[in-house]
Amino acid sequence: MHIITVGLSHKTAPVELRELLAVPDSRMGEALQRLRTYPGIKEGMLLQTCNRVEVYAVVDQVESGFSAIQEFLVDSHLSLSAEQLLPHLYWHSGERTISHLFRVTASLDSMVVGEPQILGQVKEAFRLALTHNASGVILNKLVKKAISVAKRVRSETRIAENAVSVSYAAVELAKKVFGNLSARTVMLVGAGEMAKLAAQHLVNHGVRQVLLTTRDPVRARSVANRFQGLPIPFEEFRSEMAKADIVICSTGASHYLITAEDVLRAVRERKNRPIFLIDVSVPRNIDPAVRDVDNAFLFDIDDLEMHIEQNREERRAESVKAEVIAHEEVEVIQKWLQSLVATPTIVALRKRAEDIKQAELAKAFHRLSALSDQDREAVEGLASAIVNKLIHGPLVALKSATQSSNGSVYIDAARRFYDLDMSGNPQGGDSCVSTPQEISDQAKLNPSVAQVDVRPLVDPKVSHESQK
Amino acid sequence: MTVVFFQITLGLYFLGTVTFLICLVRRSEGLSKVALGLAGLGFFTHTVALALQLWSGDELKWVTFQKAMSFFSWSLVLVFLVAATRQYLQVLGSFILPLAFLSLVSTAILPAEAPILHPMFQGVWVHVTLSMLGTVGFAVAFVAGLMYLMQERLLKSKQFNVLSFKLPPLDFLDRLNQRSILLGFPFLTLGILTGAISAQISLGAYLSWNPEQIWALITWVFYLIVLMGRVTVGWRAKKAAYLTIVGFAGVLLTFLGVILKSSGASVS
């Protein structure tokens, strides 16, 4: 059994395509159930955000799993052809799938590294997969681990500490001036989207009152209602400015609406209490000369961009630490998967030995039909003793293999020496060559062992190195 | 024994100062804890040293400038350690500890035997203690003003670095400035009154117009004006920050007056 993922993200596909791929929430349940009907798919989860659409699945065979998921994606979005979709997809299997899931959940693969929404989106995708019984033991364990890794990254690094959006940067800078924002008043001059967003953030951070002015009094009233704010006639906003601690300006005007004299007057009226001005309009609406007014702090869109660019750089530096954490955790989960693979190998080895013993005994008794019951018991005892002694060493080694870092080598060796992979490896890489006779023998001998072959999940480098 | 403890304290304050200054430009939780630990340890040895000095008895009536400065340094660190438990205020250490260290250094540099006043008036230590507590308030106001100007400069020039991250918000610093003066002022007032009384007893005149008294009065009037100015004409924010820095210079000149007077007294 293999863990794979197929999907596309902001890194591989344009937004037009991502939009087309999104499955409406109302149809997620149906989509998950349909995913399970594709051949070879044992478990599945569908993760979709505005920046990515990904299918995680536990499948019998990697290659057929990839094509099944591809088919699923095309079938789910009839407006898209396979030719349109294929160039934008990425495929991961085994360790890379785990690592990818961990990085995505920890917001290391996000467009804005460190953004907090992705964790909630993964949780939601997982919840849906659980509700519709699409996920199973392996995916459940993996996704839960991914969520805990994301939390660890958030608590141990500063990846999500600083603002990386313009509207939020306004809040962060306002806090540098005022500390606590409760009992503060913000004035919106003009009501551009970015200004409204910034005002919303400020209100969420406790700003008490919103004053609002636009040239169109009707619009002023409607926007003011949204913030339970107070509309102010446009002609009077300059004289009212002294009441505002924070002024956000975003109009379409082509000239300076607020001059240094206006601000100077406001600061005087405020008895030198600082005033914080944000100009998000292009061209600018606040005279840059305001910078020279004492106790007035003016930030235009470039200043805010510069601020968040610095924060982004810090996030990039922090993401290195986060990558290390994700990598560590991939190793942890691999140990678990290893134990998952060791147990069935032990069971299969016991069964194989027992089957060979029984088959050989049957052949022998057929030839030696004259044996007394006592002799038969003695021969059976002899066969059992030989078989048990022969497999004792390998069994002990396999049991301890789950604890060691190169356990996969033992498991792999046992499976080869005792020919436990009767169907062969689907990728054809490392299974031993069997004659048709042997394969049919194995099929007879070994029909019911529940094998979970997750060897490709185990780091191939480790086994190669150990083999050297 | 006392000397040894003072020397250990001096060493710890020095290390604390260096660590706290590094903390200003580097973001490291561990380093902040080390700095705080050094300050705490230094405060402990300082307390022991002061206690030993008190117990040694007869020295008490000989209130020297050194002892006053040592007490000032000790009170500063005490105020910081109490304040450091609050949000934003750990960064105070980067400013207060250097000040405390320098005050303690001054006790080591200045001539050892220079009593402030002739030991005729037993209660002179009341005057010194009150004045020093007032000075602690002004020192914190000075530090708040300094931090205000730094943060203001960083915001104006749009520099968002570790320092701007560590420094508290402007509004917080402005209120810290005001409250420190409000706390320091009554102590200074009482300090000056008790000083005048002790002068009357020892020298026979409430006011003899020596540099110490002149600067003390100027400082007192200055801080009174600063406080009034805030309420009436809005001397807050940047202006208040500048004024408290100037005011603290007045305090330092008063100290200088004390030293000059003492050394003059010891010569005569």
C-alpha cells in the first residue's frame, strides 16, 4: 500500500484553472465517495483552498493510483480536458507525500508563507474525509500528525508573527504608536477596499469609533453603517480630523486632500497627542510634507509595502527552522509506518514457514505411507523443530527492526529471502525474480495474509546506504 | 567584606549592562533571561553589601555621597526588577541597568571620605533618601523619554528593526514618562524641605545659595513647569520627552554641586 498525492497549487497553475477545479462545498461528500470508487484507492482526502486542489490517497499501486486520481480530477470537472489539466499537476508518492502534506499544513508551501488559514482548511478537509468515511488508519494518522507539526511550527518559530498584508500592517504600526487600540478613533477619508479592510482589522483590535467621510453622502452612510460609524460631511472632515487618532485616506482624488497645515492644526488641537495617518491612495492624497510635522506619523502605501517586505524576509528566515521541524517529524511518522510494515512481514514469514512445512510433510507422508502414528509424530516434530529454529533468528531481527533506523533493510531482506512478495513490486524495482511455478506455489501457500506494503514510504536512501 | 560584595555587584551590573545592550539589537529569549538573571543576582549582592554597611553601625550618621549614589543605583535596579514583570518593560533594563552601573562606578571613582554634611544633624539620611527616591523617578522618566525619542525616530524614518520591535509603543512611553515624574516630584519636594531643615540645623541657614541648593531648586521648578505644561498647553509626547531629558541633566548638575561642595568642605 502506498501513500500518494496528486494536485496543483498556485505554484503550478494559474488562478483561472484553480477556480475551475474547486468542488463546491455542497458536493464535497459526493466527490469523496466517488473518489473511493476508483480502482485501487483505499483511502482518500480532498484538500482545496483558493490556492490549491490536492487529492491525498492510500492506494494499492502508485502508477495506477496516479492515473485513477487524475481521472477523478478530470471527471469531477467536466469543463476541463485531461490535456488542459496535466501540465499543471504534480505527483508525489511515499516520503515525498508525507513531507508535502506536512509542509502544506505548516503553511510552508503557501503563497504567503506562514499564513494561518491553511491549518483550518486542512482540518476541514480531514473532517469531511472522516464524515464520509473516505480516510482510514494511515491517512488519519498522517493528517493528525500534519496538524500537530503545523502547531509545533507555529509555537517554535516566528513564522506567523508579523503582518504580511497591507491592511494588517496598518494595525501593527498603529499599535507601535498607541499600544492598546481600544478607546481610539479611526477616520476613513474615502472608502476604498484596502481602507475598509484596514478599518475592519482596527475595529477587530478594539478601535472604539469609526468616523467616515466620502464625497457621496449616501455612500458614506452605507459604509458607516457597516462599522456602526459616524458619517461626516466631506467639507468638514479636516476640522474634525483632530478627533481621530488614526486617519486612513483612500480616495480617487488626483491631488493632496490633506496638507501639512491641516495635520499641524489637528496635532495642536489634540494638544500634541500623536496622530497616525495612512495613505493607501495612488496617487497620494496626503502631502508627504506631513512627515515633518511633530507627533504626526504618516505611512503611504510604499512604506507599508516595505514594512511587510521586511516581515516577509523574517518569515523566510524562520521558514528554514520550520523546514527542519517538518523534516524531523517526517522521520517520526516513517518509524510508525515501518512498524506497520514489520508486523505483516512477521506474520507472513511465520505463515510461509508453516505452509512449507505442511507441504513438505504432506509430500513425505504420501511416500512413507507405512509410518506408524508415533513415527509420524516424530517426523512432524523434527520438521517443526528445524523450521522454528531456522526462522527464529529472522523473527527476532524483524521484531527489533521496528525500533531501528535501518529496519527497512531487514524487512526488505526478509521479504526477498523468504519470497514473501508473491505479486511482485508494482514498480518492478526491487522484487526478486520468481519463476511461474514459484508464483503459483506462493499463490497457493499464501492466499490470506493481509499485507501492507508501505516500503516505498521508507526512505530509500537509508536502505541503499545500509546495503553498501 | 562589604567591599568584596560591592565589587561583585559592580561586576554583575557590568555584565548585565553588556547583555542588556546586546538584547537591544538581537532577538533572543535566552539572552533576555540571562540579562535579567544577572540584574537579579547583582541586586542580591548589592542588597547584602548595603545591609553589611548598615550593620557595621557608626557609619550610619556619616552619610556620604558614595552611599547616596549606591542607594540610588540599588533603588533603580529594584524599580526595574519590579517593572520587568510587566509587558513591554523588560526593555527598560537596557537603559536602567547601564545607569545603575554608572552610578555605582561613580562611588568607586569619587574620593572615599567626603561626607555630605557635617554630622551634626542625625536625620540627614532622611533628606538623602527622599531626594534619591525622587531622583529614581526622574531617572525612569529620563529613560522613558530617551526610549520615546528613539522609537519616534525609528517610526518617522520607517525603520522596522529589532530595536523598534523591542521598544514599547509611543503612547505607553509617554504615560510612563508622566507617571514617573508624578511619583518622583513629591519625593524631591520632601527631599528639598528636609534638606533645608538640615541646612538650618548644621549651617544655621535654610538657604545658603550653594550650587547644590541652587540646582536642586532649579530642578524642582523645572519639573513643576513640565507637569503643569502637560496639563495646560499639551507638553506631552516628543516635547515631554525632550524636557525630561533636560530635567535629568539638571539632576546631574545638582549631584555635581554636591560633589563640589563636599570636596570644598573636605578641603576646608
